Amino acid sequence: MLSIARITMLQGLKDAKFLFLSCLVILAFVVNAFVYSEGYSSSHREWQEAVQANSSELEQKLGNLQRFATHYQKLVKPPSAGAFIADGGERELPDSWTVSAFLNMEPEKTIRGNRMLPLLGRFDWGFIVGTLMTLLAFLVSFDAVCGEKQDGTLKHVLACPVSRIDLFLGKYAGMLAILLLVLLSGMAAGLLLIVLFGSIPLSEGIVWAIGWAFALSALCLSLTLLFGIFISSAVHHPPVAMVILLVVWILITVAVPGLARLLGEQVISVKSEFEIRRESEAAHDEVLDSAPEKAKYQHNDPFHKDNPLRAEMWRSSMAAVQRILDRSNETRLRQFEIVNAFASISPSCLLNSSLQDVVATGAPSFSALKNAARRYQQQLFDFTARRDATDSETPHLIYAHYTFTDVGVFSRRPVEPGAFPRAEDLWRSGGLPQEQSQPIWQLVIFFVLNLNMALVAFIALARYDPR
Amino acid sequence: MFRVLLWKEIREHLITFRFAAALVTTFVLVVVSVWVLGDDFQRRRDNYTKISEEAARATGEVKIPSMLEPIVHYPPSPLGIFASGEEKALGNAVRIQRWEVPSEATDSLTDNPLLTAIPSFDLLAVFTLITSLFGIILTYDSITGEKERGTLRQMCATVAGRWRLYAAKFVAGVVVLSIPTILSFVSGLVVLRFIHNINFGSAQWFAIVFMLGAGLLFGAVFIALGLMCSALVNRSPTALILSLLLWALGVLIIPLGAVSLATAFHKLPPHSEIIKLQKVTADEVNAEIDPQFGKEIDKARAAGGLDINGALSTEAPGIFMMDGNPNAFNLYRVLIRLMERLWQGRAERIWNLEKEHEARLREQRDFVNMFSSPAPAFYLRDIFTSLAGTDYSSHASFLERARRFRSGMLRIFREKGYFDRNAIEFISRVPQEEALSEQKFAARQASPGYRESLDLDSLEPLGSDLIPAFESSASTPHFQDTIRPAAVLMFMVLLFFSVGQVAFIRYDVR
């Protein structure tokens, strides 16, 4: 078996086409490192500026707790340092959220690149491995068995005292070894450049993510390789094997994500912004209609006896609006996740989505932003309540209607700079949001798929009749 | 002779497994994508109708001219079903404000902004990836295969001539590839017409024919490429790998890498710099307004009877006033005169900054275009999006129309003297001479039921006659923009064809 593996490996390595394609893949890793180092440093700078702009605006509101609490802040998510592994659509996804102590509104896009550039996709490790290297795996394996069938060498090999399982494992191991060699050298070249550029912080989280990326990529490549061997064993002519593999390749890399999006949009319907606005207005009107008449009048005296009713009315109106906004954001996220789940029938998409889990980009990044917005709103509200509790001159009725408050119903004392919760403290310093997770399940799925595919490929080889 | 050769080649292609694969794959993908994107288009169109009707209603219900801030919309393009382009990323609604020149649009039709992160799988994507791939798969072994089987020698020995042989192979490839292309496209159109009931105008039908033509031309590029590789090398697997490599470069790697590389090479100053500058100019304007306005307030105070207590804010763009004493009215008139001049001037200055920024964005885009110029996929995308009206220039022309609409609105306001002599009419419904007369004010105050702040709801709306409506026409296909990319694609066909032809002529049968 080892000698077969060695022969396969040597044959593959000395093949000019293979060398050429491998160079292309390694070059892709180098370009990736270059592009994402530059991109990270510029978007990180933009993030810092956005944070700065937000806090300088906030500082103008510090003179009065009421103005501070009703001020709409922009909570901006820092760019993910792991985007070079899995970009997850950082350029297109919303990256900020408008938050006050009373409401967290809608996601929006703050850090933007050039809107004139076409939205084509990305050049991350997920693309290099999931698209370019799977093609390489198919190119390596398409004539592994049927090429020998055609040349007639397979008959001779089978006539030797070599069992078919040895033959199968030897070929598989040899081809996997050269693919992993390319993967490792590409990753090493890319990482070397990233270290040299020095703009992406290689924190512990990123190092772990790189480890995960290698493991998942290796499993994904092994799966495509096994599929290649299966097709190569099942058919008799290399061109037929190649055509089948190319069609499969185009389906798994391009068609499946697109079709999954189309399907996801059919399965879960999302309300348009127009409908959401209408719904919030209706909910707001409903609360106001059912509120007692006494609550509707504004009084100059914050201690007026009707003010608790008024507080109740505005609180429930804001809560109703918040529920509608939360639900719509929840549905959007669910639709996005369902699209990703549909797409995961393709190994290259499964690889991409698990890499996104590792570095917390894509859907995990959005849910991190959503949770951060909720958490920050709570922090602001708690802070306002705490500050107000120390002020004996107010009725302690903390409420607002969007940015409007009744004067004096809660404290109007100045806020000390440095005492209030800051949005940027919500993000960990390493550049990765806290939602980073370990894709154990995806690893298991890849492993099981590999075992199944190995079995199928071996059966296809074992069924070959040399006559 | 040529006809015989052509017919033989076509027949040989038609019975292959690859042709069947091409037919089935293209058909299924096109029909599914057109079906679902047609559905998506209908949803967006419904959203558009609702939103634009609501915006028109809101504009019609405005009570005070200074509160007039119409929202204009860009309708979704029906041809966007075939090429979504940048349509969903660029937005489609603009609020027309006096103190801001619109430089960007917001999106109100896309239901889920998260899905913009997934490239949509439209007809353009099918043509770009699938048709081109099958172009290569069909032809990579048409010469090497015959070399290997030894039939090429015999063919070269006939009177057919190498030129005819090669041309027959090329034409046969184009004809065979056009079968799945045309068939799937027509089925897509049938789906749109009979299931979604989407009708196209005559210009759009022309655009559809152009799209189909561009798709076939694009397919021909890859047929010529596959044949060229087949003529250049001796073994089919080598030809396949060479042509696949070129395919991957021309369809995937160059267009993708061009965007990434251009953004890394040609850096942009971040947009936050502009926002910072905007803040600086705002502060400058405020610094200019505040002392002048302070002087006016002092003057009014000296004239007596003014209780204004800072209720006037220089930050509120929609200031309006229902009723008040003549002194306050007069003060407002001064305020409008000051503010409108300064804030509209500020809007112009910021717009100049935005224009500079846009010029830099355009430079970066030119870089991308330069990097992607070797890729045929780039030209196909260019043709499709400019026909569908989903490219950046269609969006830019919408923004330009929105800006013209804004300046038209401001011209009307100026002609009516809203920013100087008739400023009171601009912010209040009280007639000017009445507003400025002490006696009339006293009489109004004495009348029964007088309230200082009138109920806005009780006023009659201004109606829609004040400013003309916005022409929200959908974009027309830009046929002239397709000439250059189509010519380049044609040139690529010729280039690959001639290189292949020369290589084939140089083939030595011994």
C-alpha cells in the first residue's frame, strides 16, 4: 500500500499540469493574504473612526442624563480579523445598529467600501479551498482509476499480489498527501505574509481558527477526492469522468448556494420594511388608543399624578415596537441561516459556513451584532436607572417615546465621562466577536461523509471486472 | 464540402453524453432561477407600488411648504430578473431635502438585507459559468481526440482542407451550444410570461434579444478557446486541463481577484473622512449663523415683547410656525433668510466633497475594470447589466435626476420668494401682511377659540401643484453601452479562432 501511495504521489508531483495548478493555488493564498491584510487595516481604521465619531457625538449629550439616554448611538461591529479565512460577506452585511436606552432599532451598514464595485464574491480561504482546490482534487483524481483502465495497467496491477483495498488506500493516500502538501504550503505562504504585514492580529482565537480551517479543509478535500475516485472507478473513460466531475463541481460550488438562496426565500417569507413600518405604527396606535385619556396629556410638573399612567403608555408602546423590530430581525436571520443550511448539502458550502462559525463572520457575525445591540441597550437602561436612583428630585419614571421624553420624569443631572457603558467594550480586544464557536458537528458530518464516500468508492473499485 | 463536415460534427456532438448534460443542467438551472427571481421581482414591484404611492400621498398631504420633503423612487427593473447586477446593493429611494444634495440612495424594496451577502443566481450567472464551461467541455477533444484516434490524418488527407475542417468544428460547436442556451432562455421567458404574467415593452424585447445574442457570443468565445487548446496540444487530458485553467481564469479568478486586488492596490480614503469634513462644515455654518442670529434676537428683544427663550433652534430643518406675534414672525423671517442661504450653501459644499470622493471611487472602479479586462466574463456582465439597467451608471443617472428634481424644487421656492421676501408663507399658513401686523394679531388673539399653536391636522393640505411630480421612469436599456464589450468579445472569438487555426495548420500529420 505504501509503495502505491508513494508511486501515486510521485506521479502526481512530477506532473507539469499539477505543478502549474498548485502554483496557482499557492498564488491565490498569497493574494488572499495581501488583500485581506490591506482590507483589515483600512476597515479597522474606519471602525475606529466610526467609534470616535459616535463617542464625540455622545459626549455632547453628557450634560443631561435624559438627553444621554434618548440619544441614538451607533453601535458598530469591528471588522473580523478572521475574514481572510471566511469572509462571510463582510462587505455587504450590516455592521452597525442604532441603539438608545429605550430601543434598539435596525441594522445598517456603516463601514463601506466602494459601492461602484461589482458584488462578485470573495477571495477567502473558503473560496480557495472550497472552489479552487476542490477543482484541483477532481483534476488529480478523475483518471486515477479509469486512466489505468484505459491504459490497461490496472489489469497488471490487479494481477500482482496487491489487494484492491491496498490499491484503493494507496491511491487515496498518495493523492491526499499531495493535496495536503499544496494546502499546507499555500496556508504557510499566506500566513507568512500576514505575519510580515502585521496588520491582522494573530490572537489565540485566530490561531485556533487556522487549526480548525486546516482540519475542515483537509476533510473537505478528502471528500471531494474520494468522490473523484468513485466516479473514476465507476466509468471507463477519463473524459466521461471529467465531464461528470465538472458538472458536479459547478453544481456544488456555484449552483447550490444560488439555488439555496432562492429556496430559502420561498420557505420563509420576510416582511418588507414598508410592512414593518406599518405594523409598528399600528401597534403604537393601538397602545395609544387603549391608554386612558389622562395619560395622553403632557404636564409641566414631573410629579403630576397622571405621569405614571403616561409612563406605562409610552413603555408599552415602545415595547410593542421593539417586539415587531426584534421579530423581523429574527426572521431575517432565520431566513439567512436556512439558506446557509440548504446550501450545506454542498461540501464546499458546508466548509464555508463552518469556517464562518470558526471566525464568527456571516450569520454568526450578524447574530453577535444583534445580541450586542440588545445587551448594550440593557446596559444603557440599567445605567440610566442607577443614575436616576441617586437623584432625589425626580419621580423615577424612566420612559421615552423614541427620542422624546417628558422633562424631569427622570434625572437630568450630567453624566461623568468614563462612568457610562461604552459600545466598544462589548467587543473582545482580539478582533473577533464573542460568538466564535467550534464547528464540532460539521467536523463530525464531514467525517461521516468521508467514511461513506470511501466505502462507496471502494465498492466501485472492487466491482471492476478486468475481463 | 463544408456543409457535410458541419453536419457530421453537429451529429457527433448531439449524441454525446456531454450535450445531454449541458441541455439538462442549463435548462433546469435557467428555469428555476427565472421562476424564483421572477417571483422576487413581483414582490419588489409590489413593494415599490405601495411605497411610491404612500410617498406620493405623504407629499400631497404636506401642510406647510417648508415641510415638503418628497421621497423619489427608482422602480425595479424587470430585466433585472436576468441580471440582478448592483440593483439590490445600491438602493432605490432618495429623500429630496433642501439642505442636502442626494449622493446616495437607500433601499426599501429588499426584504432581507442579509441575503445580499449571497450572490444571486440569475441567468447571467448561468451563462457566465455553465454555458462557458460546456463550451469548453464540448470542444476540448475535438482535435486532440481525433489525433489520438488517428482519424485526423485521414481527414487531412481529404480535399476538405484544414481551414474548412477547423471552421466546421467551430461552427458546429457554436450551433450545438446554442441549442441548450436558446432553449433554456425561451423556457425562462415562457415562465415569466405565463406563470408570472410579466410583460415586456418593445425596447425590453430588443434588450432580451441582445442578451441572448451576447450569451451566444460569449459561448462562442469559449468554443473558440476550447478548440484552440485542442489544436495546441496533442493529448485530450492536457487540452482539457489547459482550457479549464483558462476558463477558471477568465470566469472566476480574474473577475474576483480584480476587485480584491484593486481595492488593495488603489486605496480609498474612507468615507468617514467625508463625514468628518461634513461635521467641520456644519460647525462653520453654525458659527456663522449663531452670532448673526444672536444679533437679530437682541434687536427683536430691544424692540420689545419677545418671549422666545431659545425655542428657535438653528438645527431644526423643518421649522414651521402656525401663529405668533409679529415680532416672532419677523424673527423667523430673518432666520429663514440666514439659514436657507447658509445651509443650502453647505449642502453644495458637501456635495462637492462627495463628488471628489465619487471621482476617487470611479478611479478605483477603473482599476478594477483594467484588471478584469482579460476576462470575457467581465464583458458579458457589462452587456447584461447595462441592458437590464442594473449597473452603476443606471443608478447614477437616477441619482442625477433626483438632484435635478431637487434643484427644480429649490428654483420654484426661490421664485416664490420663500427664502427672503415671502419667508412667512414658507413656514406658516398665516398670510404675510396679516402676520406682520400688530392689530391683526390682537384681533386674532381676541377671537373665540384662538389657540397659540394651531392643530396641524385641521389645515388643508397644500396639494400636489406646488412642485411637479418626479418622473420615476424605469431605466431604458443602454444599447450603445453594449457595443464596446460586444466588440471585445467578438475580437476574443477571432483571436482564439485564428490562434487555433494557425496551430491546426501547423499540425504535422507524421
